[in-house]
Amino acid sequence: MEYLVANLSTLNQKQKLRVQVKNRWILLTSTENGVFAIQDKCPHMGSSLVSGRLVDGIITCKDHGLGISVETGNVTDEKKAKALRLDEYSLSVKKFKVIIRENAVYIEV
């Protein structure tokens, strides 16, 4: 099911937004490669990612510096993941399908 979550112009201006859909917090990002939506929860300790730094499609958790690709939802630094003792099931966050229609951003959940 699709849910309207943001105005595209607002997202493009802010680059990242935290939205809630069906009791799930989702990080919505606008990068040079498009608009992406991932679970807003760091796989290390569950911190929100929205306050992290977004550079070149990588959101870096402000708490422990773990980088996650907003395009794939995958952790981008295996060495850092090992140092944080992440298991193989914690190397990614859920990714959601994004639909853009008439300056509106929808997420499929």
C-alpha cells in the first residue's frame, strides 16, 4: 500500500526527513541519484539516523559513526561493523519503495 509522506520540494530542500508510516519510522532522503527511503534505525544500537550526516548517498549514524547506504540500506564499512560487533543479520536496514507523483513523495509499505 502507498502512503503520501512528503512534498518533493520540501524534501529536496532539506535533503532528509523522518516520517512515520504504520508505526514505523522511516528516513526519507533526496540525493543526486534520487529519492530513497530506509528504516530510520541504526542496526548497531537502534539510534535514529535522521540526525546523522548525509554525504554521497551515505548516512552516518551520529552515535557511533556507522555508515549506511540510503540507496541499498546496506552498511558501507565492514571494518567499522566488525568493530561494533554487528552480526551478519545486522549489516543492513529495511529499504522501502519510493514513488514520486506530481511533486508528492509516496512510500510503499
